[in-house]
Amino acid sequence: MFFIANWKMFGDLRTLNSLDNVIKFSKTNKNKFKLIYCPPNTLIRPMSKRLKNSNLEVGAQNCHENDDYGAFTGQVNSRMLKNVGAKYVILGHSENRKAGENDNLINLKIKSAIKVDLKVIFCVGETLKEKKNKKTTQVLKKQIEKGLQSIKNKSKIIIAYEPVWSIGTGLIPKSEDLIKSVLFIRSRFGRKSPKILYGGSVNSDNINQLKNIKSIDGFLIGGASQDPKKIIDIIKKTYI
Ligand code: 13P
């Protein structure tokens, strides 16, 4: 199972001390799960140093679509992220879609990440309005088709299904709806389906319900992932 910790715009150098308990925990439960921390860019290098010799990995939360260097003030490309220790990058997150990223831009970003050999956690999901209008599968189809357009080798792609209305709200989809969406996503890929994660308000209470959905390969966790106790609890409960 995958557990991806998306720290969003939280954390500073001191926060890295909180990882020690998680490292200890992961060493005693080796090979059972894959835990990937995606901190802000400022922490990628120090975090990857700290996680050296552990089985935890580091990823980034976004990148520029141009994998080469260039005059793009304030931007960071996939090559730079890889260079400081990132192995993964989250792309297409709804918080960035809301800030203006469209499917075509996300497609370019995914290509730039694959080019430098980063694994991509590609986020898809419907808004509340789209859900109410019964447009969920239509939205997922469009996001996947456009986001992955002309990408033949999808071996570096992990899909994260994150309904926008469940992010940071404490709400999660009904199990039957979640299964339906995950199976729909899987059906878009045929025999070589990528790993499919669920994200949106995952916590140590609702994990008991979520872990029973066998079609899910792991979780993308926001708020709860900044607290080492909570993330350990979520992982423990997944395996009990
Ligand atoms: P929360 O777990 O805080 O709802 O955030 C989910 C998310 O956006 C992960 O990418």
C-alpha cells in the first residue's frame, strides 16, 4: 500500500524532527508499506538527507512544465526537483487546478516529470457541483484523457482520486460511490492499470472504512500527514 503525505504549504526545518518517530516505525514494519513525503520545495533536500538509510521517500508537490532551465521567475522544474532528491511529484492537484492549471498544462507537466524519471502522482476528481450533476465519470474521463494525452508509457504514473469536495472538509465518499469511481478510472487503462490511490480527508477514524475498499492501492493524505502520530496510526490501522 502507498501512503503519500502531502504537506502542502506547511513545515519548516524544525518540523523535520517530527520524522524520527515515523522512521523508527517504518523500520520495524519494513516492506509492508511505501511512505512518501511531499514537503514544500524548501524542505526536499534536507528531508531527503534525513530520510537517507530509511525506507521513506521524498516527492514534490508541483513543477513547471519546462524541464529545461529558463527565465521563469519563481518556478522550479522537474530536473531541479530530481536533483535535490525528489523521486515523485504530485501533479494536477485540485488546489492548483483551482489556481488556473488546465488539463493541457498538467499534461505538459506530467511529460516533463517523466522525462527526468520522476514518478507522477496524478490527481483527478470532481467538484461538488459536478457530483451533484452526476458528472463524476465524465469529469474523470476528460481529466485522464487530456492529462495523459500522447503518453504511451504509463509505468511512472500513479493516479490519486481526490474528489474536490472531500479535501479538507472531513467528508469522504460513500463506499459504493468510491468503488464506482476507482473502478471507472481503472477501466480507462485496460490490463496495465496504474496504482490508484484515494485522497480527501483521510484520517485515523475513517481509515477503517476506507481500507476495506480492495480496489484502492493507497492514500494521499493532507492535513493528517503533518502529525507523525496520526500518520503512524493511519498506517497501523490499515494493517490491523
Ligand atoms: P486532506 O487530507 O487535508 O483532506 O487533503 C487531501 C489532499 O489534498 C491531499 O493531496
